[in-house]
Amino acid sequence: MTAPIETLFRPFTYKGLSLKNRIVMAPMTRGMAPDGIPGPDNAAYYARRAAHEVGLILSEGTVIERPASRNLPGIPFFYGDEALSGWKRVIGAVHGEGGKMGPQLWHTGSTRAGAWEPEAPVESPSGLVGPGDPRGVAMSEADIEATIAAFAASAKAARDLGFDVAELHGAHGYLIDQFFWAGTNLREDHWGGQTIEERSRFAVAVIKAVRDAVGPDFPILLRLSQWKQQDYTVKLAADPNEMERWLTPLVEAGVDILHCSQRRFWEPEFPEIDGEEGLNFAGWAKKISGVPTISVGSVGLSGEFLAAFGGESSAVTPLDKLVKRMEAEEFDLIAVGRALLSDYAWAEKVKRGAVDELKGFDPASLGQLL
């Protein structure tokens, strides 16, 4: 093992979270929980990664108790006795392998993911999927309050089951992100507004409710993105000043770690300020907020995750750019997606320096729990 690679395997400690290394398993939708209930296969899937050097596992998106909180069948629930019993099995298996884990808590808003439709009308801030693209209903005040409470209830369940963290999904054009985005939040009440600070009020309310539910010491992560699945070119924050106005209220509300999603982690967020080798999204978020950040986006592979859904394979690529940024402490943790999907021993192989054993991404991995 070379010295540079060792930077990925330094311990990380922050508040109530202690990890053996800097590698995070990124949340990746699997949709293999019949009736929303995770079973033994789901538990074994996560436990295999824990047994092979992944420092922190974040589950696939799990939905809160709202009538239309998921956009695909087979997405697991994080509410109800049966589903929570299934998740208790999962965290027991992960802890049994010495791992740490948190659920990612979701509401997919009005987004589409194929032809499947939930039984209840989809809901969003203004009844839009994207700018000028209507779908479903605009949320009432009662809907909003019930949704905030549902996020808090699922986070408390995570703590009570023994999970190590909980992550809120506020990215990729899903519900929380639809409140952030001016193109989908046209509300004229307290939950809307012309500025990113005003449109962040829903996220702030969710975070505060979650913090009240889990107490002061349980770590809360928040996943954010500039891009949306509805429009890859969107930027919520056009410059660092606007990013500060976006992130500061979220951290003040109780977020401990920001999980900053990019399509390609090595791309600078504001190249017009610090050049083509400048800070990425996670780097700027850390600099602005002062809290630890997780970076993510096509680690160790050619291509990107979104292309995988079109059946595209990805070859193994060097980790030089990642190591360089980690050595500079630009961000604190790195989330790995597809590489861990096809190869549960990826982190262990990297630690051993067994680069020749690393596998590329095979789209067939999307159809099974390897």
C-alpha cells in the first residue's frame, strides 16, 4: 500500500460519529424490498460491504410515511412495524461485521422514475416536476406539517433501532430539493420566496424537527446537489455568497455533515473563481459552512452513475485525483457508488493496493443484490 492511498484509510471522528476510514458507501436505489420491507438478502448485501472495509454505509433511499413518498415499487419503507423489524435485522448484520450505517430518508416529491404510479396523487411544493411541467398536487399546509413530522418520526426510528447516523435526502430534484429550486417552488406563502434562504425554510423545518426527535448527539447528514435529474445544468447557488446563504441556515438548524453530490467529483464548482483545479462542491461547502463534507461522483470509474441506467458499463480509472484532494483536506469523506455496487470488496482491494483486482461497473449489478 502506497502512502498516498493511506489518506483514504485514516480514521474520522466528528461529534458522535467515529469511523475507521474515509470511505462511504453512497446511497443507491435498489428497489428490491417487496412490500417495502427489507429482508435477509438486503441485510446480507449491506453486511458484505461492512465486512470489506467500508467505513460508513448509507442505505438506499428509504421513504417516510406519506401516501406518495416513493416513485418506484420495491423501495423500502422506514416506518411501520414490519419494515422497521427488517431494518433492525440490517443494522444488526452491519454491526456484526464491525460496520457503521445510516438510512437515507426520502420523499421523492413529484419526480417520475418510469411508468409506475403510486395510488395517491404525487405531491410537491407547487404541483410541478420541473419548470412548466405540471404533475400531481401542490402541498397544503397540513401536508407540509405532516411531512415534516414524518421525517422526524423516521429519524427517531433510526436512532432507536441503533443506526449510527441518519441522512436526509435534499438533492437531485426530490421533495426537499423541489422546495429549494425556484423552478419548482412558486409558492407565495411562508414556504416559498424569491431567495434561496426563503425557499430553504421547509428544509430548515425538517432539520429542526429531526434534531428535536433524535436529540443533540445523534449525527444528522444532509445530501445536497446543485444539479437535478430534471435538469443537469441547474445551479441553486450561482456563487459562493449565494451558497453561504443556502447552507448556513441548514447547518444552524442542526445538520452535522453535508453530503455534496456532483456528477463528477473532480470538477470545480466555481472555476471562474479558483480555476479548473479549484474546489469542488464539497470543498466549497466545507469552506463556507465549517462542517465536514462528503464528496461523491464517479469515483474510480469512467462515465457517471446516470449513464448506468442506460445500460452503460464503466471501466476502472486511477484514484490519483481523489487522493490529491483528500490529502489537501478539501473534503473529509468520499462516497463510492457503482464501484461498490459491482464489487463489494472494492475498499478492501484499494487498501491492499490490489488495483489489478478492481472491477469496472457492470450494468447487470443493478438487477441483483451482490
